[in-house]
Amino acid sequence: MASHDATATATVPEMAPVFHPIVWGDFFINYNPEPLQMSEERMTERSNQLKEKIIGLFSCGTIVEQLNLVDTLQHLSVDHHFHEKIDSTLRSAHAGEFNSSSLHHVVLRFRILRQQGFWVSPEHNTNNKLTFRWWKNLYREVGLNYSRDRVVECYFWAYTAYYEKEYTRASMILAKIIAIIIMTDDTYDVRATLVECRQWEESATSFLPEYLQKFYLKLMSTFKEFEDELKPDNKYRVAFSTKAFQILSSNYLQEAEWFHQNHKPRFNDQVKVSSVCSGGPWICVGLLVGMGDAATKEALEWALGCTDAVRACAEVTRFMNDLASLKRGKNKNDVASSVECYISEQGVASEVAIAKIGSLIEDAWKTTNQAHFELPELLLPAVQRVANITISMPFMYDNKTDAFTFSSRLEGTIKRLFVNPIKL
Ligand SMILES: [Mg+2]
């Protein structure tokens, strides 16, 4: 009994809390506002003019601009002046088809409609649909149909790096980057002239033919969309990705120069350039753009520096692709491959060159493994995603075949992952 009383005493406050006195005192009892700067009649007239101006905005612009207008009015708490207009805008946004490939726009539409009571499916297939629509626009409407039509395979490739739901943004951005690499590679290899390649590199857009001008503008708008999808303090990541794309373009141009000069480079020079042209280095930077907080500035600097695991990723991609190209054959403007350059420089048979390339792939795997325990712990999340991409290469280029280009080889894998559910 004595201990029960002691507990009760301990839990009951000894004194009621003391609240501080009113901050305002009698201020509002004695307060007389300053006289209005204009008459009430004039104020009403001005208010009506502004309302008319806002109402006018509802009848122009895209549906995304109108949804942004609704969002702004709601944030300013003046939306109650525009009930009718907002209602009719939301009804038409809900009933009409919505084809934006921007995740930001889709989320805006979803949020505004759902908070006003309109049913919108939360189906996050939305992610791949957005990527496929973006591709359709770029590939067909911009007119890049000389390139490999492989958006599903790009999506699958990005999925090998990020399969978790919480990384869908990172995965979608990565899928688009891989798709851009494929289209740019094919542009250099099968379509553009050397002059056009140089103009592209110099961003001399006014001199470019129409199809490249459209491609360039679409790339710029895609990079802008990446920025829109990031928090303000993460937008700087896109500049790293853009820099990696510029490095890729410069190396594509070097390959084009070699091809048009009929020049067979030294093996080491060829590997240095063609490893970048594999797209691996940009993929390693690009996969960090949409990642969470683990994608630090240090991680982006490491990826852009193209050392250890990133270089290994590029080399595995290049060498496996080159071994596959022995069977696949080359594109119209393809420069001499690493295998060809090694044969030419060393004066050896193709079997010797193939064995050499195989041993370099082994070395790159070891570098990838070492990176896990040699690099600072802070970089490990980025290293793991880079390693995921490297590990995906056998899906694409195993057994000296190019399953990405001859994509029926990937059909079964893709169906098992995205189409046919596992029977429980
Ligand atoms: Mg190429």
C-alpha cells in the first residue's frame, strides 16, 4: 500500500502549469486600421478586374498550366473566388486523356484531382507507361526511327539496377538515359555525317538538319524534366549527368573522326575512348540522379571521375559488346573494335585477341569486387548500384551474342519479370 501511494504521488504534477499572459493585451480593442488607400468602391472594382484576369487564364494554356493555376490559387487561399472555373477545369482534366511523360505532371494531376474528390487510379504501371510514352514521342514523332526500337529493353536494363519500388524515380530516369545512349550511338553509327557529328558536338543547333534539331531540343526538355522531378537541393545532380553526356558525345565524335579517316587507333587509345562510348560511364552517373539521399555530391563526383568500379563497368560493357559484335557484325560507321585493334597491333590470331579481352573482363570483375571494400563507406550505396549494372551485362552480351540488339533473346526474361505473375 505504501509503494502504491508513492507511485501515485510521483505521477501527479505538484502544481498546475503556468501559462504566459496574452501577448496582444488590449491591442485589438483599441486598434483603428489606417484609412484605405482607395475608396471601398474602387477596391471592389480593382478586385473584380483582377478576378476577370485570373478567369481569363483558365481559358488558355495547356491542361498542366491550368492545373498549376488551380494549385497556386489553392495555396494562396483565394480559390473560393473561382469555384465554377476550378470545377469545370478539373472535370475536363479528369475526363480527358492525359499523355504527359513527366512524373511531376502526373503527380500534380493525381494530387489535385484526388484532393477535390475525383477518382484517379493510383496504378504505379504509371511509371513504365510514362517511359514508353516519352520514347514513343522521341522515336516516332521526332523521327529517329533509324535507331533500335528498344524501350522495353532499356526499361529492363534500368530495372537491373533498381528493382525496389521506392526507387522508381531513379529507375525511370535511368531507363531514359539508357534510351538516349542507344539513340545517340545509332545516330553517330548509322545516320549522321561527320559534319553533323561535329555540329552536334559544338551545339551548333541552327546548322543541324531538322531531325537532329528536334532530337537536341527533346534532350534539353528531358534534362529539364529530370530537374523538375528533384527536390531543390538535389537539382544540381542533373548538371553532373549533363557533363557525363557531353563527355560521351566528345568520345563518339572521336570515334567518328577515326572512322572517317580510316584510322585504326592503338589498342589502349581505342579502349580509352570506346569504353566511354559503351555508355557505361554516363549510366553510372545517371543512375544517381533520381536516387535518394545516398546519392551525395561525393558519390556523383566519384562516378563522373570514371575510376575503379565505374571504369570496370565501362570496360565490361565495351569488351562484352565487342566480343558479341564479332558474331553480330558492325554498323555502317563503326570504328575498329578492341579485338580488331589488338589483332592489328600485336599481329596475333583472333583467338589470342579474344582470350586477351576475356582476361581484361576478368580483371574488371575483380576491380568491381575490390571497390566494395576499398572505397569509403559513404560511397557504398552508389558502388552497389554501379555493380548491379555491371552484373547485368551477361543478360545483354553473354555467350558472345548481343541480346539487346537481337532482343527476342530477352523476351522470356522480360515476360517472367513484368508480364507473367508468379503462381502462388
Ligand atoms: Mg557506336
